[in-house]
Amino acid sequence: MKVREMIEMLEELLEEAGVEDAELRLAQQPNWPLAFTLREPTFCRGMVWLPEGYHPNDSPYAPRDAWEGGVVDEDEES
């Protein structure tokens, strides 16, 4: 995926969700879903890297819905 593609996808997602802005998190390994903040992107070896930061809240887990794509109904839990 290219940087511009990601920007377009994020802009479309915000519009679909009906919000102006939102926190950006990294969801890792769907079978044991972990959540991380993102650190400052780095351009290295011809690519943009998004390094993981820290666990964002008291819990290190990401919602399983994070792998669905699009807008997920917040009232439903998985």
C-alpha cells in the first residue's frame, strides 16, 4: 500500500463514520488482538514505517472488529 492510498482510505473512513477526526491505533495479530498507539512515522530504505508505541489504555487488547474494515456498529461487541 502507498502513503497516498492510506490517506484516501482514512479520509473516506472518517466521512463514512461521520466524524471530523479520530485517534489512530495499530491492531496487531487478530487471533490474540493487541492494540498500540503509533509513533512518528519514519522514512527508511525507500518505505514509510509506522512504529508501534504503547498500549493505549489500561488494557492492551484491541477489539476483534478491528479487522472488519469500514465502520462497525459500536453498540455490538465481539
